[in-house]
Amino acid sequence: MKPYIFSILFLLSVTISFSQSKEVVLDTVYKTAENTTLNLDLTNVGVVFEESPDDNIYFNYEIIFSRYSKGRRENVVNQSKIKMLQEKNLINLEMKNSSFLGFDYRFIFDEDTNSISWLTKNLKNETKNLLIKQKTKEQILQEIELSQENILNNYQKRNYIEYLKKKSFKLKKQIIQKFVIKVPKHVKIRLKATECNITINHKLTTSFVMNSFKGVFKFNQISGLNSRIIASKGIFEANNLQNTRLEFLDMYQVKIGDLFNTNVVSETSKIEIGEIGENVEIKDFSSKLYLYNFHKNFTKFELTGDYTELNLYKVRNTNFSMDVSGFNTALNMDGKKTSFGASTEKELTKILHKKRKESSPFLGNIDVILKNGILNIK
């Protein structure tokens, strides 16, 4: 009888050791001053930034395991390499996760099927559709809010505790990562990110600088002076951008609600902007640009494109002036295609000239130089 009892105790101990458990990887607080800068170097990391309730920066990173042995949990936690250092008003965080944790940076990973949630899988499918209809700024903002990556992140944030209690989570071999950094508004952020999933929910009113490669990046608002974003081979979404220099290279998807006082340099990217505000300039090579609307006070917009596909909407119904020049350029308007200039010509050809209506308030001027490109007026 005793061996049987020992067997039961052994089985109970095994069941308990493989049940749900939490490992705290990072839980640190730093005091800040008025001119504090947070310098981040992240690889294979998923993190949500929120506004701090006080003048401290809070770092909290935990991993929830379901049906992982203690040894396996320790192995996973040790795959996160973290270095932290504070030097006067500079706080440095270097964090490099393994490819395993990086694959899981969208927070849900099912090791049995070696796949992430279908919500993130469908992200590529939804962007395959050609964009042919005009969208309002509000529609772009709604798409950003309800994008599939954001649905997944918000789901985990809102229902984090409830999700952990679900039978489906308990019975599968899964892990959930939850990494939150709370930053005071006055702190400047310098971010280097490689294959990361970054969401910044609060409004950035101080200078923000980011250099990223691959990954998914979501912002509420960036308005600090001298802000700069360099991003390549990823997904970028923002509700509002001001006072920022943007550099996009091979971006799979860029969605911006509205844009003010900003210079954009882009190459081979897909970019949607809900509304163009004042003092916006774009220089592009071989991208697809969808500029849906212009703010009533945009005053002046300049675009120089080479091998660019530029999509403008209902320009004849809006009271601004427009000049478009180029060579070896196609104009699609009213169901007709017209070609302008030959590729051997050096001088620009006037493609389109639109005068403003004298009887209505003047909105501004659009000045476009388009070489070897396509202009779609819809």
C-alpha cells in the first residue's frame, strides 16, 4: 500500500511542478530629473510604454508559464540578457532576448504547434488588398486602433488575469510575456530596436529618437521638437506626428493619422496618411503613397518622387492650387491614362496645373515633381 501512496504523492508533485507559474525577470525603479534621458537598446523584445504616475521610471518584465518544468522555466528566463546602468541623468537598458523569446514577443506562443495566434498571421493577408478608395483621417485612426496586432496586445492587457485562468491556457504548454515600462513625460527616449514589438500608449512631448530594423511599432502621438525616426523592414503606425523627421526603408506598412511640420524620406515602402497638415515635405524613391486628405490649414506641401506611385483623392473638389511636373510619368484620371515626357528628356514636363477658386478661402498649394512614376487622381 505504501508504494501506491508514494506513487500518488509523486504524481501530485509532478502535476504541481508543471502547473502555471510566474517568473519575474525584471522589476526595477529609477528616479529621474528634469533632463533625464532613457537610452534603450533592445533585440527580440516586446514592450508596452505607458506614462508614469510620478517622476520615476518603472521596469516590469514577467513571464507566465503553463506546463513548464522548473528547469525549462529557468532555461527560458536565462535566454533574456539584461544590462542596466545609470550615469547621472542617463539611464541605459540593454536587453537582448533569444530568438525563442523574440518569436514570442507578440505575447502568445503555442509550443505544441510552433505558431503564433491567427490574429497576427492575418496581418499580412489584410495588407494585400489594393487601396483604391479615399479614407478619412478618422478611418485611418480606427484602422490603427483596431489593427490585428493592437487587438492582440489590448486583449492581453485587458484580460490578462482572466486569460491565465482559462482551461485552454492551463492545459497547453504555453508562455506569456508581459513587459511594461512606465516613463514620465519629461524624460527623453532614445530607442534602438531590432526585431521588436513596441507600443507607446502615451503622448511623447519631448524629443524622441528611434532607429529600428524589422518589428512592429505603434505610437499615440509624437510632438517633441527634433524628434527622428529611422525604420526599415517593419510595420509602423502612429495617430499623430509633429516636428519629426521620418526615414522609411522597405517598410511593409506605414499608417499615420495626421502629419504636421515633418520631413519624410522614404524608399520602397507602402505609406498611408489620413491627413496632411502644414509644412510637410516628402522625398521618395519607388514607394506607394496614399495621401487621403489635406488639412484646411496645410498651406504648402512638397513632394519629390522617382519611380513613385502617388495616389491623391478628390483634388478638384478642394480649394487648393496644385502643380505637378515630371518626365516619363503616367497620369491616371477620369478612367484615362496619359503619359508625359520620354525617359531621354532632361527637362520636366508640366503634367497638371490646378488654380484655386477666387470665391472660396484658399487652402494652400501642392507642388509635386514626379519622375518615372505614376500619379493616380481618384
